[in-house]
Amino acid sequence: MRRLKSSRSRHERQRALSELAVSPHRGQLTAHAYTVVIATAGRDNGWRDALRWLDLMRREGRVLDVFHYSAAINACAKGRQWEQAMLLLDAMSKNGVPPDCVCFNGAISACARGGRWERALGLLDEMQLKGHQPNLISYSSAISACSKGGCWERALQLLHEMRQAGHWPNVITLSAAISACDKGGQWERALALLQEMIHLGLEAEHSSGWRSEKPLTFMARMELPFVWTVEIDTEGWDPLVLEGMRGVLAARGGLRSPEVVV
């Protein structure tokens, strides 16, 4: 376990996990150590390896807690394995381990990435029924699911709900809502959200050096004291929406040359 913690590269971590799997001292691992192992395995080797470690704990008679399950569910989310994530949630209920907000968020993300938007929204409702208040991650994942399902009305409803709950949407959340509106033919609403996203992005970049995440598909660079980049998945978007975006960006002033990068 010491070698795993000191590993600096993916190759070193994979080697440490392989050695740990056959180590005679594996039985000395603490519950927290197993959480680290499952999370590391899921991040570096994929969801299957995370589930293998979870199964190994079961066969050793270990008691699985909410942290073990959440690490495995998040690994499934990254691998777009919504069915596996749902099975883990069911297993938690059967084994008397109440899922927390992190578990629900991971399962919602898995369903969203797997294109199961109805399941994702159902989980958002379920977590509230079980006394968990959705956070920014919960709402963002659910809105992303709406985007994939083209449910623009539900996406906007969730935006309203998260604001009412005191969670202000970030650029990633708004880009998912924009995508939902575009797929629903609501280009005026998409442009209104884009204006809000630009405002939030500029403020964040100016104050903390924020920069959105990959992949870069929609880029605008401003001739300002700082460089701001915003990214939206524009694959398959209506040309009128993209043209409208150029107009909105140009209206901000000092626009050098917005371009769509596929």
C-alpha cells in the first residue's frame, strides 16, 4: 500500500496494484485503504478493475461501506456503465448501506453518459425522496442527461430549481442546457443562456484564472487583459444557432475572431 501511495505515474500505480493483488499482506489493508485502491483502479484501469477489487473484498468477507460503493460507482460513471452503477445502488440497499449524495451523483452521471436520461432524472427524484439535497454536481449531471435526451423544458426547470436551492450554475451546467435547448429547437433560449455563460466565464477567468475543460469545440478569444476560452459541444448544431453565437460574442466588444472547432 505504501508503494501505491508513493507512485507518481499510471505505470507505477498499475504495478503497485498488481503486486498488492497477490500480496500475502493484503488482509492487513484497512477499509480506507481499500477505498483508495478501488478509486485508483477505476481511474487508471477502468470500471472492470474497480469491480474486481470490490468483489475481492466480498470474497474475503470484508464489510463494504458507502465509500467503497461510491468509488466503484464513480468508476462505472467514467466508463459509461449505467447498468453496473444501478446494480451497485441496488446492492447497497440490499446490504443495508444507504447511498449518500456522492453515490447518487455517480449513478446519475453514469446514466447521463450512457444516454439513459429518464433513469438519470428518476435518480434525482429518488435522492430527494431519501432526504439528500441535490448539489451542483447532481443538477449538472441531470441537465447533461436532459441535453442528451433533448428535454429542453426539463433542463430549464432544473436550472430554475438549482437556483432556488442556492446553487448557481457554472459554465459546464449552462453549456448542457444550451445543448438541450438547441436540440429542442429553442435557439432563442440557447442564445440567452449563452450570454449568461459568457458573463460567468469572463468573471471567473478574471478573478481566478478559470478555464473550461476539454474537449474544445467552441472557442472565442477576447482582446482583453486576459484570455477567455469557452467550450461547448456543437456537433450537429443548427447553423442559425452558431451564427447567433457569433453575433452575441461580437456584441461583447473586442472580439478577435470566434471560430467553431470540430
